[in-house]
Amino acid sequence: MPQLSDNATETRTEKAGHCAVCVKKLYTSLRGTHGAQAMSELIGPASPETRARLKALAEQPVPLDEWKRRLAIPLSPDEIEHTQALVRWFCRRYSTVGERFAYVRRAYMRWTGQAG
């Protein structure tokens, strides 16, 4: 299986209707901040249409052969490092299991638009 390069990532992003360069700049500017919170403050809440489209995409089943193909693509060293850094930050910020569950509950309420 071919590995995803920066070029492949940019192509996927462009196909999604976003400017890859802008997304990369935005991602870089949000690194080290509370990413989702900073993104929400920057662009505001998603419209009902966007929420519906995202929900449909998230709930769409992935065929087994496509799942296996995606699973076979190894993570790049940058993706591994970034993921490990996020896990380290999260574990420092929410040091107990109770704090982690409380965060997830709050985030779920925020993501689903439910009042808490």
C-alpha cells in the first residue's frame, strides 16, 4: 500500500473543498492551544446543514475492504509524534480517570449541541 505523503493529504483536503495551505496554516497556529476550542472561537458553531452532513458521513458504514486498505496505511513519524504529544498533554491536563470522563461528558454535550 502506498503511504500518504504531504501531497496526498493536500489532495484529499482540496477534494473536501478546503484550501490545503490555509488548513495547514490554521493547524499550525492552533498547535499548543486548545485546538477544538480555538477552532470554534475562530469559525463559530457549525450550521445545521454542516452538522447534518457530518452526521451522515460519520454514520455511513465503511466497507470492509476499504477499512482494511485504510488500516494498512502506516502512520508517519510526524503523526505518531503529534499523537503522543496530544496524549501526554491530555494526561497532564486531566490527571485522573474522573477528570478524563468529566471532560468527555462535557465535550460530548458540546459536540452534540445538547444543553448541559
